[in-house]
Amino acid sequence: MTPERINRLETVLNKRQPDLTVVLENVFDPHNIGAVMRTCDAVGIQDIYILNHKIAPHRNWSAKASSSAAKWLTVHQFTNPVECFVALRQQYQKIYTTQLSSDAVSLYQLDLTTSVALVFGNEKTGVTEELIAMADGNFIIPQVGIIKSLNISVACAVSLYEAFRQKNNAGHYNQIKMQGGQLENLRSNWGFIEEE
């Protein structure tokens, strides 16, 4: 491995944000999942959670949409909502769902510098009531158009770049946040992934 490649991988690992994640609930289109993965990698998310309890689990992601981001991420797959939330609660302080509801707050009111998981539902019905009931709150992306929703990959990108903005302003990208065994494991595994 060249020194340049080692430096590139170390730089990316040092910017990873283990206190931020995305949960995709019953997302049908693998292209949407791939696009979300690409955004996750771009803002330094390492772990992504995919929950399929109403549809069959996906076997692969869209390599074209993700630009092969999936191989750089740690993907946790669940088919049981309770088990998924138990795992999330062990890692993240807050869990917020995207839901058009009377109690939803603006994305820009959330403190995304804390340890947080953002849940996005499927393309047709959004987040299920079951997950909404288990979450700490709901948020919306403010809009002024006729259509009151965005494509899931777009909604996720908007939300994650707000998290990026907040975390960057707070200096989170200037410190190495991933530590110990996870960092060493990724460092070892990434060394065997061939460059694009």
C-alpha cells in the first residue's frame, strides 16, 4: 500500500463520527439506499442501520448510486424493530424520526452535535407508528411548496448536511472521535479494500 493511500485512509478514519447514524426503515428502492450510503460516507458516518420488518431484507445495494460506499460503511441489518432500537439505545442518546405530525419540530431546532440516530421511513408511507412511538421525537424539513415531502435520499442528505454543519462548527471534525477496537478493526479491514 502506498504512503498516499495510507494517508488518505487515515484522514477519512480520523473524521468518522461514531455519534451520528441513519436508520432506514422498510426502504424499497436499493438506489435510494445506495444514495443514502454515499451521503453517509461523505459526512463521516460509519454505521448505518437498515430495518426491514415489513419488506424482505435487501441482499445488495445499488453500487451505481452508492459509488461503492457500502464497502466503506458498517451496515447493521435488522428485521425486528425492538431489537433494532435496543441496539440503537446502546450507542445513541437520542433517536428522532422524520414524520409530518403536529408535534414535529424543525430539523434546524435539533441539536445534532449530541449522540443521535435519524430515522427515515419508506418511500410510500414513511416511518411506521411503531418506530415513532419508540423514538424521542419527530422532525420535519421545513418546506414552502405544494408537495410536503422529499425523496428519502434527498431528505436524508439535507438532514445529514445540517448535522455536518453543526458538528463542523462545534469542532467535531477536528478531533478523532472513533477510538479503540473499532478504529483498529476498520484500519485493518480498509487496508485490504482495493482503491477505486
